[in-house]
Amino acid sequence: EGDIKHDSAITINGIGFGKKTKATPLVWEDFSDGKLDSSLSPHTNSLIANNRDNLRTGFSRFNARNDFKKAGNGFFSYDKLVAPEWFVQYWVKLAASWHWGTSTYKGPDNGLANIKFFRMFPKGSRNYTNFFWNFHGWGVGNNVLRAFENNTSENKYVFNMQNVFTLDTWHCVQVEYGENSGIDKHDGHIKLWIDGILRDDSTEINTNNGKDGVAINKRPYIIGFYDSWPPSDSSEVTQYAYYSDVYVDNTWARVEIGDAPTWSDCTHREMQIPASWSEASIKVNINQGLFAEGDPAYLFVVDSSGNVSRGSPMVIGGDGSSFTASPVNINEVPELQNKEEIELQKDKDDEGVEKIGEGEEGELELLEIPYQIPDLVWLLQGVDLTKHTKGPFTVKIRVDGVDEQGHASLFPRILYYIGTGSSHGYFDMIHEGDNVWSFEIPDPGWYRYRSNSIHYQARLFDEDGGVIAKSRWDIELIDSFIRQN
């Protein structure tokens, strides 16, 4: 019972979610009370937490703001502990009057020309290797430097800051960070997403080099923007940066809602706040963010190793107090392009023969058994939505030619599209027993699609991700299952 809306609680059921020792993150700061989380340390008095303009969402009451005309150190730190792994998020908006600096140090326009927007730093001495991303305003093209202090051999320019951080727009910065396994081991981990797009990625960095002497864990020291040189040289009266929805945790395990069925296609993701976490069940409090009621969305679970589940479809504002998510340990299946058919391929030498068996004295013996490809049969539904044309459209399929025990290693998944729109899937179907599986196609706002048809197909996957069988494409006229007023 309940709706998928801001601050409501939903339960996610499934398998393979992994462990998260402390369900809630170390920091979730949306500035709803106009005060800064006690776990976050600001670095200037000009950074305030009770600003009321330029709010990110309709649910926001306050945001944080710093004037980089007055102070360049307008960022937060998390100083409570160091750890080998971190996930950090913050949203930032640069005012329309923001002026990127263009000069080198002590040049005529060097204010806001050397900005660090994320940094991992050890406690104590800065002589140890530390890591950051840094904007160099005097550069052209790729002017963001992935940098290591005391380990400059790994520095690399990765993208253009001005093209990505457009002004007067909220942008989401997300970072996965993992220390290397020991001194001079090139197996450290970084991922940087901005607005859901992966901008930097490596699993071969050296986060602790030989100069350190010992491997040192770090903590997120710069969360936000830090102007390493003098305040802005711009003639503008103010140079505001706004912050919202800061999330800090010492594990990569998390839950997010995105705007596309596959993780890599999302350009808008909203962090969800776990209240409890187990291998098979997660309870989260919904952070609706910029999603509007009626928007289709997809829920993703990320485990502590960074593995991402397939997107589980939902509709913001729709019913969903409890539903099933895809296993995290199965990689997401990319959306099929142009709805092209992928034909089941078999070794021509086999000619439909499966060879398996056991001979005398426990030795394996090859037996020739006719190979039967399972059949997927759509069941008639007689579905009739409410007079308000709201709710999911449930489809069911029967898998013939496989006994009940075989379902432990076979997984029907569904692909669908509406009208001539893009396809969505593949999504796991729910096993109801007696070889029957079902799936609820989420409500996209059916009324808008009247006179169109919904097309759907199921495919049967094995444990290795191979396609064993596929159903025919089924087509339903949307007007046929919506009750007329």
C-alpha cells in the first residue's frame, strides 16, 4: 500500500544485493533545516546553509551557497574517519554571472582559474600521495586535470570544464574512489560521473606510491569547489555557487533512480536513502528530486563492488510500496537498437542433440538425447484498467518444455515499446508458479498513447546470459484495455 513519491518508504525485494554494514549513509545533507550536517566541515564563513533562492527541486527548503568573490575555499570536508573506499555526491549550480578565470598564477584573470572540485586527502601530513580533479582555466580543450600530488607521473587531462559545468544549471557530481592494494600497486579505482555521464574512469591508478613509505587511507577533503588562487577577478559584484543533496559513504553500495532502463544511458539520477539493507531486501525513503509525478523511472541497486542491477521500472506517483528488483550480480542488458531480432544460434554439428549422462563406475558417458527448445506462450489477460486510465498493464507468459526445477537456471525477461517509441528492457519477469511468469509494464500515462499499440516480447536466458528461446512479438491496442469513461 502506498505511492512512489517524495519521503515515502518502499521495500525492494530481490537477491544478490550484498552487504551494507550501516544501511544509512554517513552523510545525507539536503539542507532541509537550513543547517549544516555536523559531520561536514565548511572551510569559510561565507559558505552558508540557509540560502532560499535557486532551490534545486520543489521539495527543497534551503541550499548552501558560497560567494567566490569573497572566499575561494567554499567547500566541505568529511573528517570523521579515513577508509579505503568512498562514494561521494553533490549537486552544484554556478550563477549565470559566474566568470571562469583564464590566466596562469598572478596573471590578469587568475581568479577562478585553478579550481579543485573533488579531492581525497589523508589526515595529517600532506607529503603523502593525494588525489584530485582540477580545472585549469588557462588551458584549451581538455582543461580538467586528473592529478596526484607527489605522484605526478599519473596526471592526465580528461575533459573540458566549461562545456560540462554550464552556468545557471544544476549539475550532479558523483565519485567512486578506491585505494590501491599496496605501495606502488596500480589497481586503485576512480569513477567520475557528471549528470550521469561517466567522465573519468580507471582501475589502474597508484593512490599510494613508494615515497609514502606506507599505504595511507584517505577521506573526502574537498566536496564542492575550491579556488586555489585569489578570489575572482571578475567585475561582477558576486560569484555564487550553490550546493544541494550532499551524500557521503564509505561503501559503493547504494540505490539510485534514473531516467533510462540501463545505467549507462541515464543522464539524470537521484540518490535514494536506505533505511535497512540485507542480501534480499532493501528499504529506502524516496528522494523524488527533479522527477515529476507521472514520470517513468528505473530503480538501480549498486552493490559494494560497484556492480549495478538492471533498471526496475516504476512510475513516480504510482503504486509501489513493495516490488522486485533485478539481481545485482547480473549485469544490465543493453537496450536493443532498432528492435533488431537476435536469432538463437546453435552449433550446426549438434543438430539439436544434447549429450549428457553417467556410465558405469561413476564415469561420464555421452548419451544422445533429443534437445527440446522451450516454448514461450503468451496468456490471455482480459486486463481492464480503471476509468481513470491509470495503473500498470500486466502480461503473463507460460514456459513450456521445462520442468519446475529448471526454473532455477532459466530467466524469462521482457522487452517492450509503445507506438514507434524506443524499446525498454530486458526486465526480469516474476515467477508465479506452474511455469507461469508475469511482468507489470509501468503506466506511462496511457491516455497520451490512445490509438497506439504496445508491443512486447519475452526471451528465456540461461545463467550465462545466453538466449535459449524467445516468444513471438505480441501487440495490444491500448484503447482495447482502457475502460471508456
